Amino acid sequence: MSPVDGSIGEFDTAGGEVAFAVLWRADEKLGGGTVLGVAHVPLMACRVRRTVRIREGRASAETLRERGGGGEEFTVLDRAGRLLLPRDYLEGYGPRGRVRLTGEAGHVGVWPNRDDRCDC
């Protein structure tokens, strides 16, 4: 732990397991709280109840999990109404440039531009 900023960095797998065990024990003894961490390893992110993914400097997705179980990922809609579509959606469905939005029963459809006259 750095004496200057209180951060912990570059754990190996065993060190990460020890850190998580300490945090879980503290959570149980103290009755809950908030710990903020940054991880670039999906394995570590899967061990916590809530993760926020940052992409291009903005919160792009939030995953909520039950303890020890699966979870559900949400795309974050910011205050201005913007959202970043997940990369696998962009690659799998091909929207780029302009997209068409349609209001549908209970949701908004996002459709790729299929106009051959414009390569947007």
C-alpha cells in the first residue's frame, strides 16, 4: 500500500484473492460499505456485486450481480441522453455513423443505416 495515496496496485492472482478475502470479512463484520477499486482483469470484476465499465472516458455499462451468482449488464444512458453501444453489438449488427431510431412498444429500436447512397 502506498503511504501517499492509499492505493494498492498490481496484485498477482494470490494477492488478489487475499485482498478480496479481507474485504469480504470487513464487509461482514462492519455491516456493509463501499469499496472503490479499479480492475483491468474481468476475473476480478466478476467477484463484486457492481461494476461500472468506463469507455472513452464515460461510464458506458453497469453490471449488477447477486453475491456468488450471475448478473445483468445495463448500458448507461447519460444526462444528455447519450449511450455507448457495447462493442459486440457494433461488430455483430454493423451500425456505424448514423443509425435510425424507432419507438416501439416499451422500447426504442436502434437500426443500422442501410442506405446504399451513403456510406456513413
